[in-house]
Amino acid sequence: MDDDSDEFDQICLTIKAMIKQEKIGYRIHDYLADVPEPNDKHQRHVDSDIRFLIAQWTLQLADVCEYKSETSWIAMSCLDRFLASPNGFEALLDCRMFQNAALTALYMSIKMNEVEVLGPVNMAQLSRGHQTEGDIEEMEVHMLHSLGWRVNPPTALSFVCMFLKLAPTLDPGYDSLLMEIAEFQIQQSILDYDLCRVRASKVAFATTLNSVAIAYKDKRLCTGLQKMIASVTGIRSSSIRNLQERLFHSIPQEKLEAWCQEPQTTVYEEDNNTYTNAAKSDGHGNSPRSLKEQL
């Protein structure tokens, strides 16, 4: 019993240390708000659409190379934080420099997190002639100094893993399903510029609750885990409700059906102490507009 208590205490301490780390060195402000309109109509500055495309490409490359999902998260975290720094502002006005920064961020993340790596030559080749090996290496030094060498952020997935350990009653047989649901939502958050400014712990909190609700559909379990995470992290449950819905809505209906093996699934509605049924597909694979519409 004492061993279990010690393990639980260690989990809580680890979570609190991760939250302290993300607050100190891994915050991102709305850097696109500072980007002016281009003077030339043929010129384009970086916007949320361009960022979406580079995030999508990062995820696709990681999938093809069978890299860990956290590699993409860390790459985009490095890129976003660089762009939010004074040294990164120039890249927002120059799409070629932005491409270099994106390739370099992925290169750094792969180098830190994967066994099979892509070198600067490989990354330059992926640019289709727009970047050279020297460009990548020079940008790496520039980005590392701009980021203060903070290139190992606590990821949303690492928080999810820790949060799930707070619920010892979870069936180990559901582990792979829970991680699959969580990873999909986290990937969707990587694509969303608005969510890059949300702390990883909050993304993980919302993701964990959705994943457990989808997999288990157990009201008592979801409520207990929600209170436990809130207590350990200091994050109010009410502060992540919109985020929880946003991430849930990013899941196509066919995935929900596959995960639940039934045409509908449920998500816990805290305000009403009930579960909300998700609507059937609208014909485009989209998730319901609002959970509350289904009450």
C-alpha cells in the first residue's frame, strides 16, 4: 500500500514539475497578430493558412517515416516559439526563410527523438532546391540561440500518459485505444494555430477526458479523473470545456464509430451531469457542431 502511495506521489510531483517547466520556458504568444499586410500584392507573409500547410506536411512526413507522434509536436513547438521570438519575426515576412525554419525545426526534433535521422542534406532535398545544407545548419544555430536551447518541451502526449496514471482503475486492455484516440486529437491540435498558444497540459487535460469518455463511457470514472487532474494540475475543469469540445469535434464520425463499434458515442457534460450523444455523420465525415445540441 505504501508503495502505491509513493508511486502516486511521484506521479503528482512529475506532473507539477512538467507544468512548471512549460510555464517558464515554453509559452507562445499570438505572433501572427504582429504581422503587417504585405506592401506588394505579389508578396505573401506567413499566416495561419501557411502555418497549417507546414504543420500538415510535418505530420505527413513523420507518418511516412514512422516517427513518434511527439516528434511532430516538438518540431512545431520549436517553430512556433522561434517565430514568436524577436529573431524569428523576419521569417514571418519571408516565406523562404519560414520554410527554412520549418525544415530546421523538424530536423532538430528528429535528431533529438528518433534513431533513424534525416541529415541537413536530406532536409535540403525536401525543400526542392529552395534550401541548401548550409542554410539548414546556419538556421539550426540561429534557432537554438533564439530558443535559449529549450528544445525539449513537455508534450501533450507525455502529459496524457501521466494523467492516465492517476486513474489506477483503468483497464490495461484499453491502453492502446486510449493512446490512439489521444494521439489523433493531439495531431489535430498541432494543425490549429489557435491551439499552439494553449499550454500542452491543457490540451492533454481535454484530450484525456475525451479519450476516456469515448473508450469507457463511464460517467463516474470520467468525473473522478477530471477532479483528480484538476486537483494535481491546478487547472480548472471549466477552463477547458471549450477546448474539450473543439478537440472532440475534430474527430470524424467514422473514427468515433470505429473506436466505439457503434453508430454513436458519448461525452460527459459536466454542467448537466449527463452524457451527450454525438450526432451521426453529416455526410462529410464531420463531427457534430456542438455537443449541447444533442442533449
